[in-house]
Amino acid sequence: MNGLMLVARREITTQIRTKGFLIGLLVTALLVAAVSFAPKIFGGPTSYTLGTVNSQQLPLQAAAPDAEVTWRSFPDENAAKQAVLAGDVDAVLVNGVKVLTDGEIDPQLGVLLQSVNKETKLGAAGVSIPPLQMQSVGADTRYEAARAGIAVVLVLLLFMLLMGQVMMVAMGVVEEKGSRIVEILLSTVRPWQLLGGKIIGLGVLGLINLVTIAVVGLAAAMVSGLAADFPPGIPGLLAGVLVWFILGYAFFATLSAAFASLVSRQEEVSSVMTPLTMLIMVTYFVAFYTTNDATGTLATVLSYVPPFSAMIMPVRMAATEVPLWQVGASMAAMVVAVLAVLSFGATVYQRAVLRTGARLKLGDVLRTR
Amino acid sequence: MLEISDLRKRFAGGPDAPGGKVALDGIGFSVRPGEMFGFVGANGAGKTTTMRIVMGVLQADSGSVSWQGRSLGYDERQRFGYMPEERGLYQKMRVAEQIEYFGRLHGLGPAEAKKATDDLLERLGLTERRSDAVQTLSLGNQQRVQLAVALVHDPEVLILDEPFSGLDPIAVDALATALQERCRGGVPVIFSSHQLELVERLCDSVGIVSAGRMVATGTVADLRAAEGNSLRVVVRDPSPGWADGLPGEVTVFGDRHTLRTEGGDDQEILRRAMKAGHVEHFGIEQPTLTEIFKEAVA
Ligand SMILES: Nc1ncnc2c1ncn2[C@@H]1O[C@H](COP(=O)(O)OP(=O)(O)O)[C@@H](O)[C@H]1O
Ligand SMILES: [Mg+2]
């Protein structure tokens, strides 16, 4: 146990001290914050600047609570025209009967002005119209867009973190094998401690990344007001994503260590890792596809099949309400897969890591003891 | 006492050796505390394989290794120091941190590891370089760090695979002194080497291995006695045929004739030589380790 923790701690302190790690963390944090603020800066809540010439201001704010409405008044139509053409105002209401705009009016603003105008006139005439009550008899679709967006972001995040950490594991294994330091290491720690310590250490770094992203993202979303659009259950979703990251990472990182232990030079890492990176990519693409159709058969079936479940179950969890037992069953299947991969990976690693030189064949390693 | 008995190891065959390759065919020897044991043999004889098995890095097919009467496990090996034939350090890690890390892996506490590291750095003259990355060190200094990694936990047993290879004469002396110190402290030291004069100078006992078998073990004196002394006579410009009928072999270099023999009547030989010419040298000589080695593996 001691050996395992010492190895893990070395991985963490070594990586944290590199410039690359801190810069990477900073860049992701900034990126996440930028993404959270983007809707406000670009799309943002709509804002209208309106003018009046010899008219009452219409109660637009009551009809469109999300919009920001500012009013200005002009002495005459000419002054109003100039302001419209200069782009100072979006539209000007003249004498309560006519609206001046530069080109076609913004359709939403047009509908808004028309209906509020009618309502005010009718109200003045003593007619009151109760607003229509909207009622959905289907699923709650209020948060559909937000949910789909969150699912896409999650999948991308899981993919990038898994890929990044898994490559780090591979490079670390080859560093130790190629520099032959592994022989001294294995004379003091057991192979599973060396392998496990590396995987745990780099996994903790991945978690630090993930938590940073989650915290920065949530904080930025609160500040920017984006969080108001979030569906309920975000904390649960984040907890789920952490668990799925750990499971997915354990699966891929163990395989990565096994594959990497077959080669002795950094230049050979990417080629020996190709099958594994392909598997991660395929998992990502399928998961990305299912963000469009999170309730479809493909998503439902693959959300139980390791290692696809590591990315697809989070998509389903983000996009719809998934019963707890389904999440549990899928996690159990993944845990079994992780255990199988651990025993396979440890065997390959143990047999291959001391055999430096030419690239080994997986089949040969499994056959000979 | 470190006892190695009847180790056997066969490597699985590759395309070039389908039947597999027998690397060790019954290797056995023992080393007492405070004894320096030289392990010699041609390339491919099985030295590295033997040491790897002792260190638990490889598993033997059969045979056993025991230390102080107990068979070796991970816990015992934690207190061993090892320098593999293929050196290796974390190139980007700082010198002191690296040594400390290995101290911790060998079971030292944080404070102990730090103190042991500081002491070693001081003794090896690396104190100024303690915060530098290993890759910025000269090869000689990297070798010292490698030694420090093997010594940091004050090992009970030292196993070094060709520790002198690639060292300049001054570094050889420094390493020899360091090993002798440990040895005097009661640590059994095993090292392999091709530098037989060095082995002869340093070691209390020697094991000669050839093709996976021990062909000779014992103290250098025992091996010499077994090999037998030889008589060497050098005569300048002797009359032709002076050595006819004498045992041994004559080699001629210029006008100097050298007779070397392991038997015969030395007084008779001396008389004949003096009669034949000018005797420049007459003496009993002990065989060198090189001669013993060549004889043993022949
Ligand atoms: N991992 C291995 N796989 C196959 N053969 C090996 C392996 N390691 C060593 N050998 C073979 O075992 C024999 C002994 O090698 P080694 O112990 O390295 O000898 P030495 O250290 O005395 O030079 C050699 O013939 C070598 O080729
Ligand atoms: Mg060797």
C-alpha cells in the first residue's frame, strides 16, 4: 500500500510542477468561463431601444419580462427618423398609430408591439382578456435545449480528459521502461503497485481538471445568469459524471499501460496505442451522436455496454431522467469490465515491461510466461 | 548469509531459438556478511539473469535464494540495494528528490530518507547539484546518483551488476572504496565484472560462471591453490636445445627464452638454465585470476 501511494504521489507532484499542467488548467478554466458567458455576450437576453413621438409608452416590459426595454422620446418625426437611421433606436412609435424602423422590423419586436398595442387599446375600451394558459400533456420539454447542450459539453469534456490522461499513462510507462528505471523500481515495489500508483496519480490529476472545470463552469454560469436555464438535478449529474470519469479512466488507462509496455521508445507510443485511441474515438463519436437522440434504441442499449456506457450513460443522464436502477446496472457492468481489464492489463504489463528492445507482440506476451 | 542454490531458468524461445534458451543450469553459491563476492563469466554466461532472480525482478524456474536462513520475499528485498546492468534514472527528476524517493520506496520514513540523502550527496560530492535535474548532470555524476539510489537505505545486502563498467580509473577507485566500506560494515556485496584484475584486488571470493553453470567458486587463494603455481625461468641467449627433456613450454621473444612449467625438479631446471645461458629471472608464480578464468571456462 505504501509503495502504491508513494508512486501515485510522485506522479502528482511531478506533473503539478510542470508548466504544462498549470497552463493547461488555466486555459481550460478560461475556456469554460468564456463558454458560460458567451450566450450573454452574443445571444444574450434581447434588448430593445424604442422611441416615442407624441405617444404613450407601451407596457412591453410586462409582456416580455426577459427583454430589456429602454424608451426615449423625440420632439418630432424628423428627429425620430434620424435616430432610427443612425441606429440609436430600434423602432419609434409615432402618434400611437405608426412604427418607424430602418428596414423590416425585428419579427419578435413586431409581434410584441402589435399584441401589446391591441391589449392596451382593448383594455382602454374596458375589454379584458385573460391570458391563455399553456399546458403540456407530453414530457416536460422546458429544459430540452439546455439538457442537450449540457450533454454535448459533458461528452466533449469526458473525451478530452480521458484521451489526455490515458496518453499520459502511456508516456509514463514508456518513460520508465525506456529509461530502464523500471528494473530498480520493480526490485522494491510490486508490479501492481507501480502500475496502480501511476494510474491513480494521473487519475487524480484528471479529477483535479474535471473538478476545476465543473466549479469554474458552474460559478461562471451563475454569474452570467445562464444557470437560470439549467434543469434541476445538476449536482447529481455532476456526481454521476465524476464516477463515470473514474470508471472510464480506469478502463482505458489500464489498457493504455498494457499496450504501452510493449514498446521501449516514445516514438513508438502513438502507433502501439492506435487500437486504443480508436476505441476511445469511436466511443466518443457514438456518444456524440446519441446527444441528438438520447432516448433512442442505440443510446439505450449502448448505455449498458462497457466501455461505451462510460460516455453514453452520462449523455442519457444529462438529456433525460434516467431511473436510478438503470444507472446502477450500467455502472455495475462497467465495474466488472474494469476488473477484467485490470487483471489482463496487469498481466501484460508485468510480463512486458522488463523486456526492453524491439516492440513486443501482444500475442507473444500472453503466450509466454 | 546469502545463499543461492541450484537456480534454473529457461527463456521461452523466439523465432531464432524455437526450443527456448537455458540461461541458468543450476547456479549456486553463498556469500557471508562482510564478504565481497566477484561474479565473473563471459557475456551471456548468466550473471545478469542470476542477479535479477536474486532481486525478484525475474522468477526462476526452480532453485532458491535465502537470506539469513529465510527465503527471500518482497519485504526482505526492500532492504537490499541493487544496481542493474542497464542503468536508469528519472531524467527530469531532481537529484535529491530522486534519491529520497528511492529511500522512501525502500521503506524509510520521510525524515530518515531526507537525512540519508543529504549524507550521501555530501559524501559523493553532489551537494551543489541536489536541485538539478538528473539530465543536466555529466555521465560520471549520473553514475554517482545511480550508486546513491542503491545505497540510500543503508542496504543489508548489495547486488551490483557490472558497476565498474564505463567508469574512469578515478571513479573506479571511488566506487571500490565505497563498496569496501559497506563490506567492512558487515554487508555482503556481490558484483559482476569483466575487469578481472579489479575483482582479484577487491574480492574475498569469486564465482566463475560459464553457460549457466558455476565452474569454480571459492576464495581467490583457494582457486589459486587448485590451479597450482607455476615456475617461470627466463634465459638470455641460451645454447640451442637447452630445454630438451624439461617439462613445460618454452616461448621465444628475441634472444630471450621463457620456460613456464607447473611440474618438474626446479633445482634441475635452474642448473640446466644456468649452464645454457644468462638467467635473468627464476621464480615461482601464482596464477592470475585471468589465467584461472581462462582455464576454468575452457
Ligand atoms: N529476457 C530474455 N529473453 C530471452 N533470453 C534471455 C533474456 N535475458 C537473458 N537471456 C539469455 O540468457 C543468457 C544469459 O544472459 P545474461 O544473464 O544476461 O548473461 P550475462 O549477464 O552473464 O552476460 C544469454 O544467452 C541471454 O541471451
Ligand atoms: Mg550481464
